[in-house]
Amino acid sequence: MKKTVEDIEVKGKKVLLRADLNVPMEGGEITDDNRIVQALPTIKYLLGQGGRVILFSHLGKIKTEEDKKDKTLKPVSEKLGELLGQTVTFIPETRGEELERAVDGLADGEILLFENTRFEDLDGKKESGNDPELGRYWAGLGDVFVNDAFGTAHREHASNVGIAQNIETVSGYLMQKEIDFIGGAVDEPKSPFVAILGGAKVSDKIGVIENLLEKADKVLIGGGMAYTFFKAQGKEIGTSLLEADKVDLAKSLLDAGGDKIVLPVDAVVADKFAEDATHRTVSVDDIPEDMMGLDVGNETVETFKSHLDDAKTVVWNGPMGVFEFENFAHGTIGVCKALAGLEDATTIIGGGDSAAAAASLGYEDDFSHISTGGGASLEYLEGKELPGLAAINDK
């Protein structure tokens, strides 16, 4: 069990808070404020308890001086101020006298946001390389550290692990939610436990499949990765996506998984990779040699539903087809609806494209938990230790 914000006294203390405010922006405007909204419960709690909050985050990647113009956190501070209904002081520095004076000038219940931590990467990847001196410096700004950035928990950076090596560290509400849901699904799932894995490549999900085969009752596989499994079964897959170097691996996974692994029974095939492609639904045993599979068919959705009926824990990571194209989104929509309709199950989306699909389809509120970290949730589902999470103090 990790320490949480509720295990520490914060009144009058300088509280360092690492959040994931890596929001999409265009022309200096935030196009989706979901990550800011997700950070609010922890921020509000700390301010309400009289903490003096020193908030920070990364935003994109910084490779040149030019990148700094589009990757400043100033718009985030303004949006956060609107959402909180109070002033969020923005400090356009990652270290130095201006930042230190602002930190020392904070009163109880006040908050500042300092500049994008990745600005430090222009000088030799100090942030993403976990420079010890930088971690010590940031730790020295506060009395206690709250890590609420699950999205970077799989990375060993100065702004998470580096600080934690120098100061008492606890989890925020969002981080704790990820631990409870994804960690719970991996470590102590209620049975029957069903995993649904999609996306383009087997190579992206090898570790996840191997780990979940040991824990899940069923592993349902869709998306582009399914065609490498079909090839391993000796089926004709036409011009469908294939990782030829992973066919033997897919065969060994099928052998190891036995009847745990459930593959699609039909596919929506098209003559080209395009929204307006000529398409039809065929059995996976009858894929034409000049066509490619871009979605699962209705029979597959019904088959998958039958394995979900009595499920108590479900984890979904990866779409069933090219859901960006309306003609090839029906499989993903069908699975999403099926999961959203489960009443007695804990349903978890492991971030990434599946989360985007659920959001775009309007099913966000129908899941027990939608992870905020695509890469981090994948590694967590693999059973890997996440450095940012490991660095949080145990109770």
C-alpha cells in the first residue's frame, strides 16, 4: 500500500505536486482540458487543507528553442485558474530566483504553476534523464511531494523519481485510482476476468498478452494484431496487416493459451486502406487475397459479448478496427457498448486509443475507470514495476 495525500499533514506546508497536464494544444489554445480536469480533485484537496501548492508538469517534447514557444504551460495556468475559481500564479521558469521567491511568498491555500519541466531537456536531457542535481533542486523547493502523474509513471524522470529520492513522497487521488483499478485488475481480479486486446501490432502487446494469459479467464483479441494470429493458424489474410517476424510467437501464444484466447470469427475487409474503400463482411476463413481486414464483423462482436456476460473484471486496451474511419468503427463501437452495459463488473479501459474511442462515442461515464496513461497502463498490465510508482513511499 502506498501513502496517499490523506496520510500527510499539509497545512502551512509547501507541497510539490507533479500532475500530468500534457494537454493537446493548437495555436496556443487548449483543445482538450480533460487532463487538467482529472488533476482537480488532488489540487482542490491540498488547497482546501491549507497547503501551499507548487504545481508542475511536462508538456510535449522539447528539442529546440523554437519548441518552447508552443510548449509553455501558461495557457494551462489560465485554464486551471478558471476551473478552480482562484488565481494560479504562473512562473515562466523551471528554476532560479523568480521561482524561489514565488514559492517563499505563497500563503496557505495558494497555488503556483511553474514552467514545463521538459524545458530542462534542452541542456542535456536533465528532466527525462533524471539528472540527480535537478531532482535535488526541485525537492528543495518543498516540504513534501505528491505524485499524481500516472501518465509518466513508467518513466524515470527528475520530476517524479528524482524528487522522490530526496523527499517524502505520496500519491495523489488520480495516481491512487490507477493503482486501485489497474493494479487491482492485474494483482487481484474478481473472476471471471476477461481481457480484450486490440490495436495494430502484436509486438506492442506481447508482454501484456503473456502476463494476462496467466491471470485472465479469457483473452479476446481483435484489431490489426489478429491477422498475425490468423497467419499462425495457416489462414489466408490477403493484404491485411502482418508482422511476419511475429508469426512464430503468435503460434506459441496460441499453443500456450489454449481455449483462453478467443479470435474474431468474421472480418470487414476492404480493397484499400481508406474511408471510402469498397468493403464487405466475410468469415475469417474466406478473406480474399486482394483485400485487407479493417474491422471485426457483427458475429465477432456477438461472440465477444457471450464471453463478457458473466464477467466480473474486464480490461480493454486497443480498438477492434480502424475506428477513425466510420465504416470500420462498428466493431469498436459494439465492444464499447457491450462493456458499457455490464452492470456487475469492474470495467477498465487501459488508456490510449480505446479511451479515445470511448470518449468520442460518449461512453466515458459508463466505465469503472478509464486510465489517463496509455504507455504507463500498458506496462502496468504487463506486470512491470513502474519507476514513478515504485518511488512513492509505502504506508
